[in-house]
Amino acid sequence: MLIQGPGLLVSLPPEELRGFSPPASLFQPSDLHGVALSPELRWALHAATQACLDARGRMILVARPEIFTHGMALAWLQDQLMGIGDHLALSDGTAVRPISCMRNHLFLYRRSRLHSAVAFERLIGWVPEVLDCLHSQVNSNLSARCGRRTLRPPTLSLQAGLLPDPQARIFAHRHHASLDVSVRRTLAVPAPLPRQTRQVTYVPLTESACHDVSFMRRVAAAIRAAAKRTGTTALVRMPSVGSTDDLEPRLHLALAALRGVRLNQAAKPGTLLFATDDPPVEFLAGGSKVEVLAHASYESWRYAPEYLAALTA
């Protein structure tokens, strides 16, 4: 259980708060109104808010948990929290900052981004014992070796309860020997799911997934299999890249990753499609069976359970 008391203390990574001056050491979620946060952090905060609503508890934010280590500072914090004993550390992977005398829960909310995934692997390589300070990990199943021990905090599930973007668009892949030309041709005209589609293999790519060669080989195999079966389509969600919403770099990364595992031939029309976001259920209506092939970094936690159930129905 994430919250065992009257509420939750949530710490935020400094990199996300550049340019923001908190009104106090502890502040309210409403103070972040208008602050430019990453979509992933917004989703994570939404999930934490939902958990507090379900537990009928308060949520307090802190930007610098590392200053509350001991003595008067820690005593002041405990006095201000008025019985809150759970600390949810929202980490971008660059640091994990537990607070002593609290139940610390780690949420690596940006595992889909390569920079964050690499940063956390580096951090755990240096100080694997940080996992020993955690009461739980949220929406992950990470572990590290520390001497003869394997450290793996218990996993908790936390859902933001959101729905996918209803404006998600789909594009049919148009192959060309030039990667850049293929990207431009594919994005020229949006396309619906082909008619008579009986099965959809859905692959929600992330930036981290695109750099996982083993996973991309599985994706390529699934696309080849779809091409051999009548009425089967592979639908690939473009990964997010940097802070831009421009579709060209997103599709470029996806196609480059597929070509990197030797999937560079033209496919039958309608066999390979690309989506700008996780598709609403309406995109998959009509009796199509959906098979999901997702990387461990896929942000499925951002969605409502009923959407995930419908997606895999």
C-alpha cells in the first residue's frame, strides 16, 4: 500500500523545476500551475493525486528532500507533515533522494526516455545500496546486485487513470530506400485502419525501446509475421523524442530502429501503420483482435484500467 497515513509527501526532480521558485520548502500542487513540466511528470503527478484522492489523504510537494537529513531540519519536516509517513520520490533517473524516518517509494516516471534510463543504470552501478532504502518501487520491477545480495524493492502499481488522445492520427508506411524520403512520404497523408482487419499487433514504441536491439528484433519479427497473414496489421506508436511534438524525428527514430534490425523492405499496403499516440478504442473497433507487444519502459500506468482492458480485449 502506498499511503498508510493521512497523506503523501511527493518530491520532484530539480531538472524539471528549472525556472520555478517554490513559495516555500513545502508547497501545494496548485503552485505548479503554469510551470513547464514534461508530460511524463504531469502523468506521474496525476497518478499521485489519484492515489491521495482514493486514500482521502493530503498531498504535499517538496523540491529539495535532501536538506531534511537529520536534526532540526528533519524534526521541522516531521512537524509540518503532521503524521504523513510516506514519501514518493518522482525521479527522472539522475538521483534517488530518500528521506530518513519515512517510508520511501521510488517512481521512475521517465523510463521511456533513453537519457533517464541510462542515468538510472549509471546511478545504480555506482550506489546499488540506494535500493535498500526503499519501501517499494512504483510501476517497475528493477533490481541490483550489492555484494552477495540482490536488492529488489517490492512493486506497487499506480495508475493515473487518463485516456488516450482522441486526436491520435494513423499513417500508412511508405517504403523508400532513403530513410528521409520514407519518413516524408509516410507522413504525407493520414490513413484509417484497413478494412477487413481481423488482428492488430500493437507496438507502443518508446525511445528506450528503440535502443533495445533485442526488443526491436521481436518487433521486426512481429511485423514480418503480420505481412504473411491476411487481415493482420502491425500498428506502431511513434516514440517521443526530446521535447518536440514534431512527427518527423519521432518516425525517423522508429524507422531507423527497425532498419537497424534488418527490417528495411517494402511491406504490403496496410501491413505497417504508425500512430501518433496510443489509439482510442474507436480506432480498434470492428471486431479486431489486438495483441500488444510492449517494452518494459511503456507508460501503461498513465491510463485507466478499463482502457488497458479494452486495448487487450
